[in-house]
Amino acid sequence: MTDQRLELTRIPLVKRILASRWLQWSLIAITLPVFLLAILTGFFGTPAGSRNFGIVFVWIVWWALLILVMLPFAGRLWCAVCPIPAPGEWLQRRALVQPRAGGRLYTLGWKWHRRLDNIWLQNAAFLAVALFSVVILTTPFVSALVLTLFALVALGTSLLFERRTFCRYLCPVGGFIGLYSQVAPIEVRVKDHALCATHKEKTCYVGSDAGYGCPWLIFPATLDRNTYCGMCTECLKTCPLDNVALYARTFGKDLLTHRGRRLDEAYKAFIMLTCALLYSIVLIGPWAILKETAYAVGSPAWWFYAIFFLAANLVIVPGIFLVCVVLGKSIGRIQGATRQLFVEYAYVLVPLGLAAWAAFSVSFVLINLSYTWQVLSDPFGWGWNLFGTANWQWSPYWAGGQAFLQIPILLVGLGAAIAVALRTAREQRASPRAALPIAAFCLAFTWVMVLLIF
Amino acid sequence: MMDTRPRDRNLRFGILALTALLALAALVAPLPVAVPSLSPQARTIDVNARQFAYEPGTLTVQRGDTITVHLESLDAAHGLSIDGYNVNLQAEPGKSADITFTADKEGTFKFRCSISCGALHPFMIGELNVEPDSPLARALLVTLVVAVGAVLYFWK
């Protein structure tokens, strides 16, 4: 197969920007104050979520940018500019911009336990946040508490463990960003693997005077998926052979690589798919009882909700999918372990889930985006009017027309999911018929999403 | 890897074209959906609003009906704004509001609170179903067409 990639770093300006140590710092210099303001407004601002900067900017503006723009088009770009691990990373480095000699880090440098070298903890952390999400999304104080907790855990982890251990193994958001970044048409990769083999110093991993070893604990020469690449471009800076580049590529290229597929990532795909479905039912459906139940944390009804929520994520949806896998295995007379086949097919859910999240997000982002103008002028809800927009009325954008965006998004996700399913069947040396139950699952899921959002 | 032999390329192009054609047909062709049995009527619907719910949460009418929504607010100021219709009314406790409009567009339309009323305000949502709901039927049909088209396109 020909390499259908475009090396963007051949463009001198792009190369110069990415090689600059100021790039990441200057972007974080923008996101960090916004993050701090979100926390401050959460703690000290109005409790009315739709008038509070923290709620509006984190759960509407940032969320929309992440799901609708950054993830599908730029992969893990957000991780490169995320303010949460920045203070810890700066403390580790005892520097803001320029590197220490040899890329030395000031941390206890503990290694993450090998048995936890996976994303199960991220899956658990995401589920925990998701379970309380109705409260977190709507209550500024709780939202600020959660963001502060993320920042403190990130800081503590940086002081104790090596590099970005928090981002790699603990961040509840990082898990799904990594999973869905496989769809993005952009990648950081080495140019020539043979050249890497001759380079004994491995400065991209251990660091050098030019920069730090990969903060994401990745040896760039082995990188064949975006999942764990934080796109910080540190390896571009530390490679003395100019052997690392930023490429534009076809959408979803990583989904054609089935090396390294794992059950923890498969479960992340299920959790994301199920949460998109449940949020569409609970948050944007007309059933007030469900919203009230999800909000009434600790009530007897909430416990039923919590049990069902967890069961749907961990048992029911994966169980239905497993039935489809077993059916497909039987139809295609596929040899081998059902568990591995289940894992292989689960990557079908990456485009399907991302599309479901995008469609779900469109339904509330466009409707609520106009709150942005109010909170920009009055972030705390204290009656300020900094830019003269504090009294702008709520005005839903493109109300009634969202389906024209949502349906095509869902259809693209469905088409891509079916393509991955059929390819997976071929990789098993089975007839394409083996993928039909999986395709039926994808169709049924998309139908349910259409019913919910339409 | 995709097969690039001319015959396969032509087949794939044919599948793509047929899928697009059928999807287009599903969007515009007359559908055998149930036609309203009654002629358009004038209906008054009482809706109670409270934090953070409408009762009833789902309103079902027939296309062409003239609808009067009578909104009562039970606890705080609430609004009712219907997506896709130029309808927005606001009520306070003891001060109800009415609005009359013609349900001239088919489909399911969310209605939502237009006055910030508390924590769950952004998700205080109800649904207006204007039957027959042919947009939903068309969307489901297009989804089926795309799924079948994708299976055929990526089969080899």
C-alpha cells in the first residue's frame, strides 16, 4: 500500500513553529487562566449554571471544541495544550520553557505499576464522573470541585511519578481522547524506522539538552497509533537526526492497524458508546423523571439509576455486542478465541461512538451557545458587564435545524463502523458475512440515536 | 486494502451512486405513513411547568392543527420555546401565558425552558410531535439505505 501521507513538517513555517519550545507554553498560557477562572467562578460565582462561566465554558464551549473539532480533526491536540498537568510538569522540569540540561526531571520518578499499564483506571474514573455527570454538568460548585480534584491529582502524580503518568494512566478524559484520536487525519511519527535503530542515544525517549524524553512514556519509533501520543512534539525537538515529523493522513488510519488492540481499550469504546446513548435519553429526552433521578444523588431512586447505568456500560451493551460477535464467529466459521475477536470488533465502535457523541453534543451546544456572551461579560454572575454583552438574551442557534447536522454525522459514523467491521472479518480470514451481525448492531444503535435526537 | 481493478472500481462506483440515489429517494419520495384521520382541529393544551419538568412532557398533535398552549408555572418563572417554530412564551406563578400557532411542520420538535430557572434548566425539555412524523421515518429509512450501501461497498 502506498504511503498516503503528507509530511506537514516539510513546510518550513510549520517545522519552525512545532520545533519552538514556546509553542506549547504559549498555548497553555491561554488555557490555564481560562481553567483557573472556570474553577474560581465555580466556587465563588452564581450557582445558576447557565450564568456561570465555569459551567458554560467547560461543558459547552470546551466540550464542543473537543468533540466536534479537535478530536475528529486534530486527535490529541487538546492534551498538548491541556492546563491540568501543566503546573506539575513545570514543577517536574523546574522550568517553564527552556529545558534543563539533559532533559532532567525533578521528581521522585516512581515507575507506574506494570499491572496498571493499561487504561482500566481511566475507564473507572470516567465512569465515576459520568455517573455523577448530571450534577457535575449543572452545578458550578461541584464542577469546580471536580476540576480542582483533577488538578491536584495531576500535581501530586507529577511529583511522585515519572513524566505525565497522570495523563497516561489516570485522566478520565484522556482515555477517550486517546481512543477517538485514532480517527484524526493527523499523526506524529518517525520518518525512517531504520534510522531510529542506528541511533543509540534514543534522545526522544530519555531526553537531551534540546528537550525532555517523551512525556507520554512512548518510544516514538514504536508508535503506530495516536492513542498514547500526546502530540506535545517534544520528540521533534529532541531528535538530532530530524527523523520525526507531523503528517496529514486519511481519516481513521489507525483503525486499520490491529496490532496492540486490548480489552481495556475495547471497554473504553463500550463505555463511551453507552454513555452517549444514556445521556441522549436522560439529558435531552422529554422524561423529567430520569433527569430528576440522575440529579438526586444518594436517593433510593438514584441507586437504581446508578446500578442500571453501570450495568448498561459494563454488562448489557457489551453483552449484546458479544452475542453479535459469537453469531458472526459462527457464520464466518472463525477459529480462535472469542475474547480476542470481541476485542478486535470493539474498535468498530470508535467511529460509531465518536459520531454518537458529536450528534448528542450538537443537540445542546447550539441551543446553549448563546450563554457564552453573557458569561464573558459577567463570568461570576455578579452583575458585571465587561464587554456589554451581559444582558444579551438566550437565543438558540439553528433550533429545529440541528438534525441536518446530526443525521449526516451519524451516517458517516455508521458507514465507517461498517467498513471497520468488514475489514476486521477479512483480517480473520472469514467471509464478510461474519461481520453482518456487527453491522446490524451498528445499524440498530444508529436507529436508536436517530429516534432519541430527532 | 481496497481493490483498484477497473471492474471493482466500477462496481464500487455503481454501489455508491445507487446508495446516493436511494438515499435521495428516501428523502423526497412520498411515504406510506398514516395520514391524519381527522381534519385540522383547534386544540388547547394545558402545560404545567415546574423545576425542571413539563407536564405533560410530550404533546402530540396533527399537522395543520391550530394549537393554543396554555402555560402555567408552578414554582418559578419558566419559558416554553419550541425548536423550529417561532414560539416562545413565559409564565410566572399566578401569571399564566397563552400562545396560538398552527402546527404546519411535521416531525418531532423539542421545546425547552427559555428562562434560566436553576441547575437543570438547560435540560428542561419536552417534545412536540406533529404527526405524521415523516421526517423521522425518512431519517430511519436513509440510515438503512446507508448501512446496506456501506456493507455492499466495503464487502470485498
